[in-house]
Amino acid sequence: MQFNITGTSVPQVKKYDNEGAHNAIKSMMQRKETLSIRLYTNKENYPCIWIESLNVAGFKYHVNPDSFNWIYNYLTTGESEDKGINPNELNPYKADEDNNFQLSILKQLIESGKRVQFVPLFREVNNYISATSAFLRGKIFFRLERTEELMEYLREKEAII
């Protein structure tokens, strides 16, 4: 469907090319690039990552459990084989589900004993907590809203100062 405004056409918005993003990530992995990743949930309630490297500008990639495990496996081992993941097989969070993708991954890393480095609280501004988790082939960066619940959790795990 197209709309015409005084002789110009306005194309309808196309669906995001997640398969193209998947192929770009696979290409980055095959070149053994070091990845920088930020996690978030987009406005349509899909878990997403923002991924970039020294040679490739950042772009969005919608993830499902299989595709996130593929990326995490690359970060930890350097293995780039995706084993036939379908990047278009996506499910948004349900309305009654906790949709904080970033927080759930941070907690999983802490629970598994993976080292997560936090920016000291006295250096933080604007009520956020920043952290980084470094791996063999990249880093995951976190920036979470500082809540009392999160602070209690991090203190309990002795993860923050």
C-alpha cells in the first residue's frame, strides 16, 4: 500500500530484516571480530541486542533463546557455527511476563559465577547502574535503572560497592 501526497509516494514501513542482521553477525564472527553488545527490550516487547565491532557500526538484532545462546557461545568460545538457527522465529514477551531482558541476563551471569565489573556507585549519575562482562570474543555492557530491589540483590550477591 502506498500513500500519495502531492505527487510524492510514501512507502509503507517494511518489516525489519532480522535475517540480514543474523548474516552480518555470522560474518563478523567468521572474521573473529571482538563484539560489543548491549541488551534491551524494544517497544514491541521483543528481546533485542545492539551489536557492533571495531569494523562494523552498531545495529539491532532481535533474539530468541537459540540465537542468544549462539551469540553467547561465540563470546565465550569463539565458535561461530549457528547450527541452523531461524532468526525470524521470534516471540515477544507476553503482557504478564517480566520483560526486562537486560536484567535477566545480568542475574544469570551473576548466579553462574561469571565476573561482572560494576562502575562504582559514587561515579554513577542519573540513577543508573553500569556494568560490563568481558569474554574471550567480546563484552556485554549493562545500564540498568537503579532500583531498591536491584540494589538489595547486588548487595546480597556482593557484586557492587
